[in-house]
Amino acid sequence: MSTAPQIVQKLWNYCNVLRDDGLSYGDYVEQLTCLLFLKMAHEQTQPPWSRPSPVPAGSDWPSLLNKDGDALEVHYRHVLEGLGKKSGMLGLIFRKAQNKIQDPAKLRRLIVELIDREQWMSLDADVKGDAYEGLLEKNAQDTKSGAGQYFTPRALIQAMVECVRPEPMKTIADPACGTGGFFLTANEWLSGSGQWLKDNAAWLHRDLLKLNPRQARFLREQTFHGNEIVPNTRRMCLMNLFLHSIGELDGEPLVERSDALITEPRAKVDYVLANPPFGKKSSMTITNEEGEEDREALTYERQDFWETTSNKQ
């Protein structure tokens, strides 16, 4: 099994190879998200977990390993289309996902040499999460339009969490959660992980708190509630949370695809941590339950916005 630096380096190296073929960081992260989900879902069917797979047979990880060449590319495309129509967490991860790797040899290499060689469920959350976070940050810097994926500086998030000081067994919402930065930092605060805590005075307060098993389970499964209207961003957020040991592959999705400005929240929460989009005009594509798309322009008339700008950050 590779060490953490080796895994991070392999992720970066192969990203650069695919970028030479015209793939953006976002395209790469999308493929990585879908393939990692399938690999980890398969790993959970093996000892010591021995859990039923949430992925139907024929669309699972072994089905990809058994294909090569053009047959692999065609099968992978059909897998993405089929799983995107499923309900629950499975459908949310794969909804509207597309294969952007047109070279079957490079797709095979990504599956076999990069992902299949590691036991991802056994890796430390920091190993998986830090590598994925790095790709998300590069994607945010690389995407000129932003598309709702503006990467809030981690130092700002850490300062806000330190001010709020969330407590165990309390719920936290982010109505514009993006790739989940506020959730991850709040999780670090509550679990006592994160080097930033140890590097400042916040650790003196935080060190007094030790989670019991009940609190730890609540943190993993019930603490966080998010909204994100961009499908790709929500997909990345769900995988980002899971790679940081938040949520379950076959559990209830922690992030809804709904506009928090126009939708009444289904449940009240104890804390709201957010960096909302500030643009006054935008557009979005709405997909109904039948999969039909309708693109509509949205104008937010906010009396508390005294300055107009075309910069949606």
C-alpha cells in the first residue's frame, strides 16, 4: 500500500497527464469522484465490512475491471447513465455525470493503476481528504466562471468556526455549501483533528472536549445539512465529506439540490456557517423528477446589497 505522499503525488501526476488531453481539473475530479465511489462501495462488500453493495451488479467496480479498450469506454458511459437514474445517495453522486476521458487506454490506467491498487476504505481520512481537497482548490482557481464553486479561504473558515465554537450534538447548516469547506472545518473542531487547532489558542479550549461514541456517531451522520444547486459541485461535496469520514455511501444524502434562498428548509438547525454567493444575477438549470431540464434566469433583489457588481464572489 502506498504512503500518503505517494498517493497525493500519483493523483497530481495523472491529473497533469489528462490535462494534456484537454481535461480540466473539474473534469478530472468528476471522474475521480465517480470511480472512487464505485471502488469504495466494492471494498465495503469485502471483509471486515461484508456489507451489501449499494451498486447493482453489472454496474459495479468488478464490471469495470473486466473490460478493456473501447468496450470499457462504452460500458463506463452506460454505468454513469444508469446509476444517475437511481434514487438516494447513488443517484445524487452520479446524476448527470459524463465520461470525459475519451482515450480508453488512459481510462483503463486510471482505474487499474491509480485507483484499484489502493484500499481506500483503509486509508486514513487525512490521506484521502487532503489529496481531494487539493484538487478541488486547483479546480476553483482554474475555473474562470466559478459556477458556484468559489473556494472560500480556509483561514477565513477556521476563524469563523473558532468564533462560533460549535458544540457536540448540535446541527450545522450551510445553505450555499459548495464543496463543503465549512462542514470539514467544523468537523475538525468537533473531532479535535486539524493542525490549525494545534497551532493557535483555540486548541487550549478544544482540548478539553472529547467525544463519546454517541457524539461521534451524531457528528458523522446527523450534524451537517447543506444546500447546493450545481450538480457537479454537490457531487464533489458529497464525496469530499465521505472521504473525510462524514456520511455513509448508502446513507441519507447530507446535501440537498435546492436553492436555499427560495426554498423553506425542511429542518431547523443550531448553527449556520456560510459564505453565500453575492451576485445579484445568475442563471441555473433546473432538473425535475423526470430528468427534464429547464434553464431559467434568477434575479435576487436584496435590499441589504448596497453595491452592484458583476463579480459573483
